[in-house]
Amino acid sequence: MTAPLPASPVVAQVTAIEASLLAFVVLTALATALARDVLAAVIVFGAYSLGMAALYTFYRAPDVALTEAAISAGVTTVLLLLTLAKTTRIDHETAFESVNLPAAGAAGFLFAGLLLTMSDIPAIGSPDAPVWSNPDVTQWYLAESYAQTHVENTVMAVLAAFRGFDTFGEAVVVFAGGIAALIVLHREVFA
Amino acid sequence: MSDVVDDTDMTDTASDTAEDSEVNASLDAESDLPPHRAVSRSGRLDSEERQGTPYTESQVIMPTVKIVAPIAFTFGLFITFHGSGSPGGGFQGGAIMAAVVFMIAFAFGIESTRDWLANTVVVALAVGGALVFAGIGLVPVALGGAFLQYDLLPIPILDPVKYGMEGVEILGIAPIVAGVLMGLFFLLARGFNSVGGGLGDGSLDEDESIDESGPLEEDAADAGGDR
């Protein structure tokens, strides 16, 4: 049933752009966690999301990148800024929090544990990666989605057709989120 | 029609005084006058000396947004409508279109944007999207099929599978996401009123009471709690 695989995106090694993006993401993540001023943390968090969106684009997940850019970098940042505008801003002498050593130790321990599993993770874009090469899910969707749904974008075919009921649940969750915000804030109108 | 459904929906979930709230909701929507809002906003925010007013009438931001907003909105429409052939879809497109509204609100003031974009529009988007999605799912069930079984949709001429999915993405998910995000934005911009406390009271009264007596003590108490 499995057709011969189309040329899969093999990335032999990390390019300079990827490396700088990865460094940017790690640095902004650290700055978000350590920034003492909440406003600075929110803005750096937006930059982090933008870096992640660019990274997703490089790893050929444009749908995820669009969502990350629109929701995380854009909407979430705006909503957090709006919330901050309602609070008082405290002047800090230092730019960064002092590191909590037990917490840093626990995080480092977890990081080392995750690092141990690195050797078993297939290379990025490897044609042998189970997520790509398995014939029953990924390859089946790639082969069948156009024939069954008449839609070129496989991601949308999976979301709206094959997993349509899940997507309906997600849409209802978004809707319920709006209603929940109304209830929590004691409002009956949005605008 | 979606208006009626929306009001009953909200009274079921959000309010104990079901018989009053529909009247109150419509009163609220009509009594949101720009002068009143402006007074309430500045009264609240001028009391905090560290925090500048969130709205500055900037000669840089306003023309920029005037140029960028149509392009970004068109991009959102493209992402939504072309989701079947290229990356994107209703969720991303709806978020981009809501972000355009955020942008306009930052350039021209949240309160004037709130007045320009009535509550009815926001609610109709969210509720209408949910109803369309559920409707497209339930029509095949009524015809004896499964939920969201697109090939049973009674769409003449066009391909029912493809256009059923387009309908879900364009008329279902995108309006829900856009409406709810805009609603969250306006809700957070107005904030939480601890003075009125209860449900069912018109927000006009609550805002006025805050205006006259509330903000100084309340903000001072909040700030004290924070430190």
C-alpha cells in the first residue's frame, strides 16, 4: 500500500541560521524565566515565540509556525500586556532574579535525564524516523488524504475531516473559554 | 436569530437572574457611550503615576496601522480561505483577523474600538461559528450518516466533501476564534470590578460608582497587596 516515499527533507547538519535561532530561543527562554521586571519578561516571551515560529518554519511545519506566530507571539503577548496595564509596575534595582539553587538543581537534573535519551532520537528529517516512515499513520494520510477529502493541505484534511470530531471539541473549548472569561470577570457582554 | 440564541445561552450559563439579564445586556450595549468610557478610563489610570495611560495618540502608530491593518486583514482572509491548498486554516486566519482588531485598538484607543465593534458582532461571530460547525456536523446525522460525514451534505453542484470542510474552517472555526479572542481582549481591557461584585447589575452603574469613589483606595489596596 505504501507508495515509494517522496524525497524526505533530510537535514544533514544544523545550519548557521538554525544554530542562531536555537541559541536565540534558549537565551530568550532563560531571560523570560529570570527577568525581574514582568513587562520585560512578557516582551522577551513574545520574542521567544517569534523565534520558535521561525524555527518551526525551518523545520517545515508552516501550520504550526503560523499558529505560534499568531497566537503566542501576537495575541498572548497583547493579552498579557493588557493585564499588566491594570497592575502597578515596581521599579527593580536588578534586571534579573537571583537564581534559586534548589530549583536550578532540579531543572538541571531533569535536563541531564532528558539529554541521556538524545542518542535514541532519530536525526531531524531522517527518513527512518518512526513519525515519518510508519506506513499506517503518516504515510497513509499522505497517500490517502487527497483522494478521500479532495483537499491539498494534509494538515487541514486531518484536522477537519479525519479528526473532525476532535476539532469540533477544540472549537467548543475555545468557545467555552470565552464564556468562562465572562463568568470569571462578572460580565455579561464582551464589548 | 443568533442574537436570541446567544442571549439565552449566556443567561443559562452566566446569570442567576435570567429574566432581567437579557434586558440588561441590551441596555449595556446601548449605553456604552464614548464620553462615559473616556472619563472612566482616565479616572482609573491617572491614579497610577508609574503607569502611563495605555493609549497615546501617536502620529507614528496611527498611520502605520492604517497601512498595515488592511494588508494584515487580507492576509488573515487568505490564510482562512486558502487553508485547503496551503498552510493555514480557520484557526490561524481567525487569530490573525482578531490581531488586526487588537492593532486598531492600540492605535485608535480600546474604548473607541469597543464602541465601533459592537458586542453583538463579537457574540454573533463566536456563537454563529459554533452553531455552523455543529450544524455541518449534525446535518449528515439527520440524513442517517455519522457526525461530520461530509459526503452526505446536501450541497448541489459543488463537491460536498471539499466544501463541507471549507465551511467548517471558514464559517465555523475562524469566526469562533476571532470572536472569542476579540472578546477576551475587550474583557481584559475593561478588567475586573470588585465593587459591584454580583451578576445582573448593569455595568454602567458599577463603572460610575468606581469613578466617583473607588479607584484610589482600591488601587492602593491592590498595590499594597502586591508589595
